[in-house]
Amino acid sequence: MRTRVAIAAILPFVVGVACGQVKTGSPTQSEAPLAVSPAEAYKAWKANPQGVVILDVRTPQEYQSGHVKGAQNLDFYNNFEAAVEKLPKDKVYYLHCASGRRSGMATEIMRKKGFKAYNMGGYGAVAQAGFPTE
């Protein structure tokens, strides 16, 4: 009787592992969260400004209307994937746009290409998190 109870308790786990439903070990880069709060990104940037890149994926016109000081502007709608290929992969990238939609898609593209990239969302929240703007 105890054997049947033990098998009944363990069987769902074994089936889950065999079918790939239960994850074991630590998450891979592609499984890590795609989004972080602007406050978390600001802390990372303050702690390691040389190792962190703020990437603004808005249009040049949006960028000129106000942006994070020192942010790189790579327009998501203008050859973004080709431009990303020229970036170093040893940096951590925090992306934003106007609302978070474009930066979310850009983050996914960068992740697939092997970058450590995180979506911060929209510019308004990023500016309020403490990043210097100009």
C-alpha cells in the first residue's frame, strides 16, 4: 500500500521531467526575465556605468525631444537588427522606448542574438527613476 502511495506521489514529477515540463537547474539567459524596473536598471547602471549601456530604441525625433544622458539611440524601425550586430556582447543592455512595446520586441531580438538585454519600458518611467536626462 505504501509503495502505491509513493509511486502516485512521485509519478507526476517523473512524467513532468520526462516531458520537459519541470525545469531543473538554473535559468538560462533566454529564460531570465526580459523586463526589469527602471529603478533596478538605474541601480545596475550606477554600480557599473562602464559595463551597462542604456539603449533608446525610439526614433531620432523622439530621442531629440528628451533622452537619458549618454544613451545610445538605435531606432527600432530603422535597420535595428543590423545595427545591433555591431554592438559588443560583453555589456549589459537596458532598453526603453516611449511605452515599452518597441523596447520589448528589441529586447527579444537582442536576447536571441546572445546579448544580455532587459526591457525597462517607457521613457517617462525611466526618467523618473533617476537617470540623468537631457
